[in-house]
Amino acid sequence: MITKVEINKLFLRESFNYVIPLNEKDGVTIIHGPNGCGKTTFLKLLSWVAEKDFEKIAKVPFESMKFYFNTGYMEIKSVPADLIETNSSFFNSLQYFQYFHKEFIISINEGTKKKKRFRVSSSISRLHLRDLRQSENDLEYIGGGMFQNSSTGERFDEVDIRGNRTYKWDNDDCVPNEVSSHLERLKFELIETHRLYKIIDSDDRRDSYHRRPSGGKTHTLRVKEISLAIKKEIDDQILKYNATSSELDRTFPTRLLKFKAEKNLTNKEIARKHDEVESLRRDLRGLGILEDSKNTKLPDYKGIDRTMRKVLWLHLDDMKRKLNTLEGLKVKLELLSDILNKRFRYKKTIISQYEGIKFVIENGKNESFLSPSKLSSGEQHQLVLFYDLIFNTDDNSIILIDEPELSLHVDWQRAFLDDLIKVATINSDYFIVATHSPQIIGHKWESSIALDGGVEK
């Protein structure tokens, strides 16, 4: 478990030395500061370290980063850079490809063990440029940071070229195995500031859910994707529910013959078990996970014998086991619905097994349905952000959230941290939140960490 993170001389500024102890009490650590103090860069560096992406790390000037664990620490120290020299007039003529080659010293101290040191190079390496030069006759610089393959006419930007399968490398190849295993302990996940659209590769989508930026790429609305994802989540869990039901029904006779109650079952205990099952079933129906069906009523138990009570108990126990396969999804959807319903005025969140998620506009006696794509920008940001936090993060991760105040009403900002703590509880996650909003910080000023003087209350 990470307990603290340090970064020294971010952007090589003498005053940008930040120490960030993680708040283990409620799982949320807040950092705040003015624009330009490095909040976003700090979060990105943490994410890139976890991804072992030393190419991106190499582009940010800093002296060192240090990660403290319950036992020991790991330090990444930047080594002064040397400009790569190329022998190709093609590359020498392009400032675009004159990168800095960087190396890092990674020190690992595991408490009582002797400190180990490793040298790691960024993947902006001579090998990479040599491989790229092999295809230089096919590439033509056409301006604006764009290149064209003279044989195929295909166009690339810098990112495309470095990500193209012809030139692709594996980050793990640059990192020693022992370092790689330690980096994998850094379970950082970054939630980006720009959340509403996702870049896709299709060139022929022109419906109302897509926008076409320059360069021929297409962006798709995340909220539409989320609606389909929730439908799939429900479908997947229903399949598990049906599989569990089939298995329990198939084995019911055998288990009944072998069943021995730990105690004498009373009518009162059976009634309590029945109420538990029906309460869970009612919640699942209300959320839209299960189709509507009438509650089953218990018969009059007067005169039933001990054997019949065993049959009823085992049947109810099986029903609870079947419904429990949907419990995890229920908890997540309940939290998502609760958060959205508190924020969205005159709208109610509806979860549907067939449509995923939609909204009802509460309008007196008249009600009308609203698709997620018709929500306001601020509402879409909330849906995307909390869906990602609840459904798209791994348990026991450290989630990095940059500027959650984006498109948020002041009241929503004030409620943000309390809701985030609820998310931390169900997913066992920790959060580092970077903000310059006093409303986000709210009543947690004492436990927040100011960067470069912080922001005013």
C-alpha cells in the first residue's frame, strides 16, 4: 500500500517540491493550487509511472519522484539529458524529431534489505530513431506536425507514427523485470479532464452522437456508450443469475435429501427469510435489473410439519443465493442513481434491462423520457465521471481525478467529496483529487494539501 508520494523540482523549479501523504481515513486526498503549479502534470506522471511509459515521463522535467510503501520506498531520479544526434539529413532538418534521450535511476529499498539501483532509458531512444529512419524514404513532412506516406498517401501525426505497428515497441522491454514488478504495485488510474467524447477510428459515422474534428478522426459521445455498457452489465449478470438458478434447481432434490437444519426451524424464522428474499427481489425490480413480478405470499403455516418447513427453508435459501448474484450490480446502480437523482433537477434516473439508462422528466402529471445524449453538458459530465468511478476502476486502486469541478454547479461541487467517499467504500479505492475550487474542498481544508501556496478559501 502506498502511503506517500513526493516529487522534487517539478519543471525544474526550485520551489515545486511537493509531498503528498495519502489520506487513509476516508480514502480521499485533495491537492489544490493555482493554474500552472503542476497539479495536472503531477497526476499524469503518476499514471505514466504505473503504465511504465518512460517515453512520456521523459518529456516532463523533474529531479526525482519517490513512492513510499508500508515497507520501504521506490525512487525515480532523472539523469541529465543528452540530445540525440542523427546522421540523417532528413531528421536533422526536422526539429520535430530532435528529441531528448533521458535516463532514470530507479532505487528500491524494501525496508531491511539493501537498496537496489537500476538504470532505465526512456523509449525515445537511438534504436527507435534508427528503426524510423529505415522508412524515411516513405515519409514526407507536409507541415503542421503531419507526415504522409508517399507510397500509400496515408497521413500520420507524431503520435500516429510512434504508435504505428511498424515502429511500435513494448514499454516492458525498456524496464528490468524487478523494476517492472515494483511498478505494478502502483495501481494509479487517471480520470481525464475531457470526458464527454471518446476518439474512435471510424471515418463514416455522421449521426447526432458523433463529431468530426480535424484530421479525419471521429469522437463519440461517452453517455451513449455508457447506456449500452449498463445494458451489457445487466445482461451479463442476468446470465450469471440464470446459470446459478439452473444449477440450484438441478441439484435441489439431492440437496433436500441431504439437508440437515442446524436448529429446529420455526414459522417465524421462515417468515423472516421470506421477507429478506422479497425485499431483495423488490429492490432489483425497482432498479430495473429484474422484470416486474408479483411478490409471493407465504401460505398459512398452521399444521405444516417439520419436513415441509425444511423444504420451504431450502427453497428460500436458494432464492436468496440466486438473487445475491445480482447484489454487486445492485449496490453500484443504486449509488449511481442516488448521486444523479440528487443532482439532476426535475429528472429521475431510470435503469432499464433493455435500454441501459434513461431519464424521466418530472413534469407534474405528465412525464416524458430523455436519453442521456439530451442531458446538459454539466449533467453529462456527472454521468460520465461517476459511471467511470463506480464501474470502470479496479478495486484497491488509487484513482486520480483532475479538476472534477469542470461544468459543475456550485451545489454539485459541495456534494462531490461526500459522494466520492461513498464510491471509495464500495470499491475499496483511494482517490487523489486535484482542484482549484474551494467548493470542492468544502470542510476538508485541514486535510488538504496546498501546492505553490494553494487556493484561497
